[in-house]
Amino acid sequence: MLDALTLDQMRVLVAVNEAGSFSGAADRLARAQSAVSYAIGNLESQLGVTLFDRSGYRPVLTPEGKMLLADARSILLKVDTLRARARGFGAGVELGLDVALDPQFPVDLASEALKELQDAYPLVTIRVLSAPLGEAIRLLQENNCTLAISGIDIPDPRIEREAIGFVSRAAVVSSKHPLADRVLTGEAISAAELADHVQIVTEDPSALTRGREYDVLSPGTWRVSDNSTKYSLICAGIGWGNLPLWLIERDLMEGRLVRIPAAEFGVDGETVGRMWLMHRTDEPLGPAAKTLRATLRKLF
């Protein structure tokens, strides 16, 4: 009776697993708990396996249930993608477009791409969201943006990613900071020495990188939510930090900031990060989004 399996049963299976209980799945699906229990029981009968161990306080997937849950998710993902593509065939121009932008991405380049989009679709309204670290991915996962650019590599089967280029960053400090005097000696600065000074760090507003630190060396950190604040604090001499070169080129040339020659970050304290352009696989891109995506690829 495998032909009698339905997509609805698979969605109920996924919902029970994600909610952690039949009652939680019922709330999520806006159904009676008895209907959820019946759907799972019927699915188990058709498959000939027990999907959940119900002996405890909460239902727990059996080993067979875990394997079949992965298959169900794969099937649902493909069905959602098929529907999205079908909807896209007749899609009109979007009324608005939400774009999540990693603050490491060159803002001038993003502005140029958005200007070309405005020229092509002057009636489409745009909302640009600053999205450091995992925030761009979270916004996509929760359907709160259409396109996202992120420097964080967190694969997700619901998200299509393409690498579009690299951004160079450098560890820098104000010329007024004590570390600047050490730079003048021409010696490499050790990680232990950097740890003695305040480091300005951009934090992730999402939970996707919780427990992970990126290039954080100092136990004494000041955490900020955006590059503008980080840049201002570093320029004020409060601490050191990593900033994209496109943002600080003039400051380096005019001597307001100096590179920290830390071996931890490579030659002249410089690191290079890949940038990813992303969108959901189950949401069709409209004409404006496709134009912006193509323009970003062309420019970057």
C-alpha cells in the first residue's frame, strides 16, 4: 500500500519530530491532536514500521523513523521546489524585494547593483537588511528576505548558494593605540600580545553560529552589531579588530589606521573570505530578483 502514501502524512511526520510531541504538531498544523495521532498511526501501518517510540513522556523517533524522516524531508523539499518553479513560470514583477546584506560585502558595489535594478524596475520597492554572520541565512530560512549575501558557510538544503567572489579583510588599529607603536618596530605581533588588548568584534544576531568565534583572540572583547560602530570604535583607539579593506583603504593610506602584522591572520594581518549569494529553493525568483542576482554576479 505504499502508493497510498500522501504528502500530508509526510508533513505530519516532520511536524511531530520538529515540535517534539503530537500536541505540539497539532498546534503547528492547526489540527486536533487525535488527527495527528491518526495520521502517524496510518503512516506506520502503510509502511509496516514503527516510526515513534511512545513509551516515554515524549515520542522519540525509532532508528527506522530517523531514516524515513530524512527520506520524507527530501521528498517534501523536491515537491516544494517543483511547485515554486511552476509558480515562477507565470510570475509577474514583484512589488517589493527584501535583500539581506553581509556588512563585509562592498557597499558601493551593492549600491551600483541596486541602482541598475532601479533603472530596470523603477516601481519595485527595496528593503536592504544588514545581516552579519549567520543572520542572512536565518532571514532566508524564515522567509524574511528574497536574496541574501553572506560570508558564512552554513549549507542548508532549502537554500541555493553560489560563490560570487572574495572579500579581503585586515587586522587594524588606530595610529593612537599603543599597538601602533609596536607595528613601527616591524616585528610580527603574536596572538598572545593581541590578547592583551581589547578586540572589537561583530556579533551574530542569529543563533546559527552560537558557540563559534571567528578570528577572536582577545578575552577582552567589545561586541557590536554593525561595521560602522566597529570602525568608529577602532578609529577612536579603544581596541583593534578586523575590517574589510574596501572600508578602510583611505584610512590606511592617510595613516589614521595601521595594519597589524599578526601571523595569526596572514601576511600584513590580511585574510580573505568567500562571499555567497543565496536564495530559497522553494520560492521562485521574480524578474526583479533575477535581475539583481545577475547584476551582482556581473559586478563582483
